[in-house]
Amino acid sequence: MAKQVLSVGQCLPDDGSLLRFLTRHFEVQLVRSPDKEDALARIRSQHFDLILVNRKLDADYSEGLEVIKSIQADPDINTTPVMLVSNYPDAQDKAVLAGAVPGFGKLEMNSPEVIERLRKYLG
């Protein structure tokens, strides 16, 4: 059975890259979400095995960190692992401090380390 991944705030080309990367290594279905409100509604109504949040949401350029904080603040939905998608180490550190699991940047998507990191949730 395919694992369910919610992708929050990615642009279409980046979602396409994520989908190609993920399906090359795992059996997944990717669900797109443009913004925080839509993401929170989807998380409340659907099961996801992993949530990937862009550092800056493409729809309105708001902070992905705020999405992570909102998820982590809600005990009804904060059990799903959340990763920040960002090439910036300081943004990754802030996301982990906010309750995310260590994420990855788009430039390192095909690295063995990222594949192993994702295997914990999608393998």
C-alpha cells in the first residue's frame, strides 16, 4: 500500500521533482497543498505518513515554519512526522526546534543520506 505524503507550499516544478524523487525510491502518493489553512484541513481529514513543508510557501511566500508550528501545537494532528524542505541549515535547525524531524534541501534530494532519512517514514 502506498504511503501518503502531503507536500505543502511547493511550486509545481518542485512538486514534480519531489514526486519523481520519492517514487523512484518508495511507493508513495503525493498530495499537494498550497497553504497553511488547506494543509491543516487536509491533515485533520486524511491520514498522511509524512508531511513535507517548503521553507517559503509558493502561494503567498509565507513561512513554512509557521505551518510546522501550527501542526505541532495541535495535539489532534501533531503525531505525523513533518520535514522542512530547505537548503538552509539554519532553517532546518529552526524547524527541528519547532518539532519537525530533520528534513532536506532540494539540492540534496538524491543523496543516500536523504533516502535513508526518508526510509524511516516511507520504507
